[in-house]
Amino acid sequence: MIPVKHRHLIIALACGFTLRVAAAALTEYRSPFPSYFYSDAQEIHTNAMALLSIRAGNPRRIDVPAGSVLYTKLTEGIYLALSPRPIWPKLLNAAVSTTAAFLWYRVAAAVVPGAAALSVLWA
């Protein structure tokens, strides 16, 4: 059984992670928004796929905008490690953001009492 003092933390983190995964699945398979809402994500996906194509030996010219080079390279690495589907970066984002929320809680718990530290999770 989960100790009472940690139960609220686990519930908050589980809710946040579940909502992020649900949003990733929703936007991956049946997006409620018009396609122009995702123009940057589509551009990063296209550029990452082009980088994978170059890696496979298909010469190709690609112009990655200066502001998205790092994210495009990160997406290419995720595609290499898992598979070239846009849901993987979204799921990785869900895991990293849940971990970040837990770390913010730990920092807040070191400064303020436990109940007040939980408010950091909802910020």
C-alpha cells in the first residue's frame, strides 16, 4: 500500500502523465484541430525523415531552419531508436515533463511543507 503522505503525489503525477499520453494519442490519430496548428511539427517530422533518408545513403538537400536544428536532430535520433512515427517524440515529452514535475515537487518539498509543495505540480 502507498503511504498516505505520497498518495497525492502519485495521483497528481499519474493524472498529468495520463492526460499527456491521451493528448499525444488524440493528436496522432484523430486531431480535433486544423492541420495548420501543426505546421511546425510537420516541418520537423519532414526534416527528420529527410535526415534519415540521407543517413540511408539517399543524397538529398535539406534546409533546416536555424531555430529547429536541435529538435530536428533529437527527433531523428528518436526515429532511429524506435520507429519513424510522430507519436514517439510526444510520448517522450510526456515522460520528461512528468519527471520534471516530480523534480519541481522535490525542490519545493525541501523548501516548504509537503501539502504546499503539492501545489507546484498543478502550476
